[in-house]
Amino acid sequence: MIVYQLLNIIIFIVGLVAVLYLLFRLFAWHQGDARFVIEARKRQPFALKSLTASTAVFETEVPFKNVGKQLGTIMDFYPRTLLPYEQYDKVIVHSQLANKAAERNDGYWESVIINPGESGRIRVTIELVSKEGTIREDLKTFPDMPIDLVYQVVSRSEWYIHKARITLKASEVKRAMEQA
């Protein structure tokens, strides 16, 4: 009889823990999390910021937003250019990314907490350096160049790394070089 009562108590405790766990998970789900969206389609066109005989520097701004229910921290943010030399080998590409709200010129992304509904802008700078010293000639055949914007987020859930993609289009480069 005592064993039967003990077994009932153990089953009750296990059931109570399971119900409390499910209630906690439901509460956490309802509270939500941070969710960042990089609005790559709303980026400004790349603009030519400087031009020398051997170097062309292009910049754009890309909006981002926390569309989640909780604040989140963007811990790291960097650009990754995708231009293999098999595709195009006339220039060396340097890229840099900065938070427009906390400008830095050293290429370092300072961690930033973004509240729900808050938005911001990033500045992406691409420097193209001619291998032979004639950037105008080299950029006549420049192809579309994808750029991954890679970022690490910390919020209520475990940290994660995500990316969005923008493209420095050949047509933008050509138009800028014609106007320069």
C-alpha cells in the first residue's frame, strides 16, 4: 500500500514538473525574441566616393531593423566579398562595414543593443585597387560582385550567425565611372 502511494506521489510530481515546464515554454514563446532583418532590397545605390588612377571607392547604406518582440545585441557584423580571381582578377577588393549610429573608421563593429521596432543603417565601403594601376580600364569589364553581410546576434535564445546579401552591380560601377 505504501509503495502504491509513493508511486502516485512520484507520478504527481513528474506530471507537475512537466506541466510547469510546458507553461514556462508557452510563456517564453509568448515573450518572443529579437529578430533582425537586413533590408538588402532597400539599400541605396552604390556611389563612387573617391577615384584615383589606381583606386575606386564605392559606398552604400543598408537599413536594418529589429522586428522581434525583445531587444537583441548585434555582437559582430562584417562584409564578405565574393569575387574569385577565376571570375575577375584585375583588382584587389577591400571591404569595410560601419554602424551609421556609431561611426568608426577602423573596420570594427562595436556591439550594439537594438530594442524591438528600432532600426538603423550600416555603411558598406568597397575599395577596388587596380593590380596594374589603371582602375578606369580595369573596371570596364567588372562583373556583378555579391557581398554577404554577416552578423552575430545574441538575445533571449542562443546566439546565432546570419547573413544577408547585397550586390555591387556592374551597371552601378559603369555608370559611376562614366560620370566621374
